[in-house]
Amino acid sequence: MSPAEPTVEMHPQRWGDPAAAAELPESARGLVELAFGLQDRPAVTGAVPPASALDEALLDALRETLGAEHVLTDDATRTLRTRGKSTPDLLRARAGDLADAPDAVVRPMGHAEVVAVLAWASEHRVAVVPFGGGTCVTGGLAARREGFAGLVSLDLVRMKRLLAVDEVSMTATLEPGLRGPEAEALLAEHGLVLGHYPQSYLHASIGGFAATRSSGQSSAGYGRFDAMVVGLTAATPTGSLDLGSSPANAAGPDLRQLLLGSEGAFGVITSVTVRVRRLPEVTTYEGWRWPSFDAGSDAMRTLAQAGVLPTVIRLSDESETAINLADPSSIGGAEDPGCLMITGYEGTVSQVSARQAAVTAVLSDLGGTALGTEPGEKWVHGRFGAPYLRDSLLDHGVLVETLETATFWSNRERLYAEVKAALQSTLGEGTLVLCHVSHVYETGCSLYFTVAARQAEDPIAQWQVAKAAASDAMIAAGATITHHHAVGTDHTPWFAQEIGDVGVRILRAVKAELDPAGILNPGVLIP
């Protein structure tokens, strides 16, 4: 089965559905002007990508395999497949810089055609960038071009089927081009749900979730995406991999993990078999107030270690709570907002009732103040809207970007303080640094930072300095360079420090074995 509705293309210079773009809310303009000033930064219009570097005769061979209508070189299509959606990506696009546009966009239909594209690319030394939803924020769609005859975007948009459902084992096999809502709609026809809802959910793809080891907002209840995957198929330049013959095994290292998180550098994931669950009978979300970020974080740790986590749990620090990102339409200040925690529950009536009662008892005993369902419903309503707010702020000269990390509970306070200090010291007075705990485990948590500052004359260079300082602080504090945004090109120097020389050599050896010509996403992931 495939989705009936076509995929909505994201705006080439903005996030998301062009129809959903909005001006900065009037309620926020005064606060933004007071904090940063308002500068008009209109985007350049009419820019076109450089002429394709690929010879037509070379592309004709590919057209014979895929069909001429699935090998595209027009400017509009190539523009839509240029880079991802990080703030530097958007700033370059807004400036009319399309230097990273692919020379062609190819759209295979099924595993065999992906294999054929990789064979063609290896033979003619053409770089290949797998493309799912285009939501990458770490430079993972801007591959190195030097030394290659050209670069193609391997667009998986035609591979959007639900291939199999096993309602006894509770698994489903999905093709990689399915966007999050499309996959959920197909599963819902069987009374099933995947339950993976990152902020990019509306536009990101199943293949992208797997290739970046994505983590969704409901990870406390459903788990990270890599934990959902029980099997996968991938095409590589040296052959195909079909992995996952059982729910668990001791048959050597788990080779699925080579592809999960590989960002298209080792192969192209052409299907994943995932664990699914029954559609929830009820869902409910609520808010809790904590007197401090430390108190709220300690409460999250207590829940995680007691094994009574809700489906959703997240905690904003004092600054983020005051700004109220959970409801962008009503951004404003507050004298003493404390820290807002959102908890959510999904399942059968009895499951939700029992889990909610257990969580409520723990949080109440620890000093939390229940705020009812209104904050939770506001969060649900706005949970996918923050990137649109970023666009509105960029329009008015405010530099906005996010970054994330993770560490053990005992290191949380140090990591939070040092990353925040690094960002504030490099971006200067008036910089706003917000943070929330986005995912929790028995042993630790992730910290997700949002930064806002007045744009400098060169905002890309401005952010690169701040990003480097924050990344240095993460590694110095013994934390990871990324919890769920992946490595891309932006994180490779710090990734190398995180895994060490031996780890780097292992990855390079795998790359050499699976992709000896180095055509797959060159420059991405591998230090």
C-alpha cells in the first residue's frame, strides 16, 4: 500500500509547508524588538543553481534504467534538493547561494533500482546523496564534490509503500521514502501505530529516521527509532544487506547498527522492519511546575529509575518556560514561571489511568505542582511549530538555531552550565540561551538548547564560532556531540574526538569495504 496524497515539498528557503509560513506573531514583536531590535532581512529571489556538471550521455544511461521522467535536471527540482534545514543552510539559501545543488535528481522505485543507481555511480565516479525528507540540520545533505564527475541526489520519494504487516509479531515493513504522517496513516488502517514523533515528524522520512538514529518526542514510551528497528534491507556499492532474521540473537556484532546512524555513507536503506503497537484508545497531556531546573531534572531521574515514565516527558528550564515556546502564538515574559514539565500518556484506558496515577504520586511527593491539562494541550498544539517561528525571526534579523547533546545524570549540571556559558560568551550580551530536557533514560538525559541573538553582518560565521565553542564544551565535559541530530559534516571534528583514533579507523575500514569508490555522501559522517 502507498499513500494516496502527494508529498508537500518544503519551501527552498524556509522550513516546512509554504502554506504554513507565518509572520512573527504580533504578541511577540515587542519582546523581540526590545531584546534584539528588528531588522528586515529579505531573502534573495530568482536565484538558480549552477549548470549541471553531468554529461547528457552519462545521464541517458541512467534514464534507460529508471525512465527519463525520473532523472531530473531542471533548476526547480535541483533547488529543492539543495542542502537541509539548519540555520546556516537557510541563511545560504536566503542569500541565493545554491552552490551545493545536485547536478541531477534521480528517483528510483524499489531496491533493485537503487542498486542500479549505485552501480552506475561507482562506474562513472558520481557522488550520491540519499535524500528522504530534507530535514537534516547538521550538513548531511551537502556532500563533498571534489574528485567526482558530478553529484546526484538519490531521492527516495517514490519508495513509499507499506510492504508487510505481521499483527502476530507486531511488526511492519516500510519503505524509506514514507514521511512520518504517511507511515502512520498506513499503519492506522491496521489499527497500529509506530509512535515516532520528532519535531521534524511532518516532513522527515522513515529512511531518515533510521539513517540518523532519530529520537522522537514520545521516546519515553515508544523508544528511540533505532530501538524500534528489528530488521532492514540496504543497498551498497558492493552488494546488498538483508538483516534481522529474529527479534534478538547472539550471532556476532549487530550489523544493523552499521546502517542505523550511518547517514547514507555506508549504503542506502531501502526498507525497515519496525516494532509497532496498537493504536492508543486514549491520550492525555498535562503540565507540572517545578521551582527550578534542578528540581525538575531530579524528578525526571526519579521517574526513569523507578520505571514509571509516562509516554512523553520533557522539562523546560526557567528561560524557556518564561519565553513559552510551547505556545509560540503567546510568547511573552513572566515574573516567576518556574520550570514547566510536560507529561503525556497514551494507551488503553486502564493503562493510562494506572500510569498517570503512579507518575502523579511520585511528582507530587517530590514537590511538583500539577497544572492540569491546559499546558499539555498547548504543547501538543504547537509541538511541530517552532521551526516556523525560527523563519519569522530570521526574517527580522534574529539568529536562531538549536543544538543538542546527552550525558549521564551525574554530569547534567556541569554540561548544562558549560554549554550555556560557551554560547553566551561567544554570541555576546543580550544572547538568549534556552534549554529543555528532551529525552530521559535510567542513566542520563539529553539537553536541547535553543539560541537567539542579534544577527551579525556575517551570521553564518557568527554561528560557526558559537557552535564550535559549544561543541568544545560538550566534548570537554565528557558528553556526546549529538543525541539525535546526527553527525553530518558539522560534527565530524568532535565526533572524531568522541570515538577516538581506533573508532575512526573502524569507520574508515567499513567505508572502504562497502563503498570502495567513496561515492556515498562523501565528507559526511566519516572523519
